Amino acid sequence: MIGIFDSGVGGMTVARAVETLLPEFQLIYYGDLARTPYGSKSPETITGYSIDNTEFLLNRGAKAIIIACNSAASIAAELLRQKFDVPIFEVITPAVDRAVSTTVSGNIGVIGTRATIRSNIYDEKIKQKAPQFRIYSQSCPLLVPLVEEGWLDSRETKMILRKYLAPLKQKNIDTLVLGCTHYPLLKDLIQHRMGRNKIRLIDSSIEVALTLKTHLEETAALRNLLSRGSDNRYFVSDITQAAINTAEKIFGRHIVLEKV
Amino acid sequence: MIGIFDSGVGGMTVARAVETLLPEFQLIYYGDLARTPYGSKSPETITGYSIDNTEFLLNRGAKAIIIACNSAASIAAELLRQKFDVPIFEVITPAVDRAVSTTVSGNIGVIGTRATIRSNIYDEKIKQKAPQFRIYSQSCPLLVPLVEEGWLDSRETKMILRKYLAPLKQKNIDTLVLGCTHYPLLKDLIQHRMGRNKIRLIDSSIEVALTLKTHLEETAALRNLLSRGSDNRYFVSDITQAAINTAEKIFGRHIVLEKV
């Protein structure tokens, strides 16, 4: 089965995209709610947690891993690929590929947590593919708590978004990468703020699911390993009402969270 | 020495008050930044973390413990008192005592994290002392992330505070308990919002330090156990620039954080 991990429930936007695009495969999710959030923690701590989470999924039978947390992906993906002998997908590379193929002006914006933006990974990966492009990054540390509070359409969230997005509005960007799996829940507000016909938003949750789909179409060996067993399962290291609410908001239906 | 723990650096407001009121005693601090925040987590998870933190401090030689996190104090104080054979102080009881002796109208407001407010502990403790009083509680989950971002005077913080405090402004309260050790950093904004001459704010950081001081004046045995050894030490389970900045804001000077 496909193993997906995130610092909390934000990565369920990835699980949902995988479920939609690849309904024939079983998935297992792990959300580290007992230690959430990751984006404000140090690289060493995020790396340690990413190893724990991957081991949990492999022990439960995962044959491929998706790192559904941009903070973890930005810091720990390479190390996880060296350490574990399974295909490891993550939310950053597919979003970078899409951004590079989408932009016309070559001016790309990226928003994410502090850990993701500090890692400079989007900048590096985009410049590897297109050294002439200009990348404008902005960390938006309060968006995750706002989403987790369910303040998806509040005046306060709009105001904070306006503050975070102001420097990006100054630049002539035509493409904006949502570099955190919580941000698709704010997609409409962000799109509205940046101008509906001016900016194309890149949703890393959808891009990683599309990449996995292509990979599975091309790779029979992995496809056979992953064939559907039983129902999808959603494990978490802590369970709260706020998490249950966010999960249901993402899936648009009731989701059983299992605490481990 | 005196051991103080918190989910992060907010509890340093307690350490600072203890340092100021009891400069002759050595203190050791533990901030669980690798798993912060606690206020949005479940009672079971918060209890487990509180046991870990107390054991860390006792192993380092603490002879008395202060739980400097309202979320942990509201959920785990009784269990820690049963489990460990040292005096355990916490931020709630002293604030309750002060609130009960301060109010004239008998209408008391309490603000805190979701875990603290859900636990209903302020309500119960105040009613034990004064069953006729009316308690109005409000959880303010975004204040901790706002403080940790250093947005101590931003328009957005003011707006969010206005939203949280609006229901309390409707009530005829004359006393408001700051039921989270991060909130003293927003004291001026809160005081301004609630009316400078109308509301007395209760700062649990100062109250717990005063309680400890009184206790030490009355209890020679504990006083002798705690006598000053060497310098105060500040341990954390993760270290980030934001934490360093908040620590310095609280102390008004450079603080060495030691990662363990």
C-alpha cells in the first residue's frame, strides 16, 4: 500500500488527491498530531520525526512513501531516500515541475512555513531546471494555526493573508506555489487576493498525486506491490476535536482517525 | 534547586518572576519546544509529556517543581502530585486565589488555550472558594502562535484579541485571569482592550512566584534544600531562532538555551 505522512492533518489534502486519482490502491496515513506543527521546529528535530514516521508506515506494510509535509520534504527527503529502500515521493518536486512548466514571465512565488522557506529548497530546485527564473519566497507561519482553528474565511485570516502576500503582489509573478499542504484550504482566499486572472496557483497535493499516478502507469513492479488490499486507514499520534473537524473539512465526509 | 517546566518558552515569564522575587535560589528550566504547543493537544498526550518533563527536572536535581504551563497544570497537576514525592507548584491555584480576593463584583473572566478552558479547572477552583461567583471563560487558541511569531503589537493581533475578548466585554467582569504563560507578553494590549480602569488583570506568572516565596519563607526544610548552587540553566528539547528571540524578549537580556 501507499504510505503517506504529515505533521498533522494538513497532509490529508494529499491523501484525498491520491484517493481521487488512484482509487484502486490502498493507502495508509500517519499524522503526527502529538508533535505538530513541524514548520516552526529545527531541521534536526524535523529529520528525527520524519524517520520515525517513515518507519511507522513501513512497519505497517507501506511499499512506497509520500512525504505530505513540505517542511519534512524540504529537510528530510534526501536522507529518507538514502536510508530506506522504497520509492519516496514528496510534495516539492512535482510542484516545482509544474511551476516551471506553467510560468510565462519566469517570475514564480512560493509560500510556506518558516522551515520550508528557510531551507531554500524551492529556490534551488527551480533554479536547477531554469536558472534564469526569478523566485520570490514568503514564509507564512500563522496560516497553519489559522487553518487548524478552522478560520478559513474569517476577516482576521484575510487580513493576515493580505500582510503575507503584499510583498509577492509587488513582484510580477504569474505562478504561486502553495508550499504547504494546509494551504489548499485557503486556495480561494489566496486566489482572490492575488488576482483571479493573473496568477496560477500550484497545489502540491494534486501535483504529487499526479506524479505518483504517472509513475504507477509506467512501473508495473510498483503497481503490483501496491494493489488494493482493504480500506484506507488514517492513523494519528494524538486525537482532538479540531483535528477531526479539519479532516472532515478536507474530505467532505466523516473520516475515522485511529490513535496509535 | 527549583525546577520549572513549560511546553515552550512562554513559561519563562514564570522563571523570570521567580528569578526576580527569589534571586537567592538556583533554578533549572525545561521547555519542551520539540513538542510545543500543548494547548491544542489531548489530555492524555499532555499528561504523558508532563511526566516526562518532571522526570527530566528531578533527574537534574530539582527539589521542587513549578508547572509553568497552564495546559499542563490544568490537566496533570494532581497526577504529578500523586506520582512524585516533591512539592509541586503550578500557575493556576495562585491565580485563582488572587482573582477571588481581587474581584468586587464577583464576575471573573478567564482566558487560556483550548485545553485549559476545556478542562474547566478555573471554574471549578474558583467555585470551590466562592460558589456565588460567576466565571466567564474564553479560549484564545491563536494567541500562543501570535506571541511566538513576535507579533506583540501588530494590527492583526489587536484584531484577533478584539474578537476573543468581545464576549467578555459584554459581561460585567472586573477581574481577568491571564490563564496562559504566554499572555503576559500581551498584557498591555489586553489591558487596553478591556479598559484600563475597569479590569484588574491577574498574571499567573507573578502569582505563582509570590506563592513560592511565601512557602519558602514558611518552610525552612524546603528552603535549605533549594539553596543556591550555581547559575540558572535553561534547557529545551529543540532550539530555533524564534524561541531565542522570545526568550530574550521575556528576560530583556541574552539567555543561553541548552538543547537536550
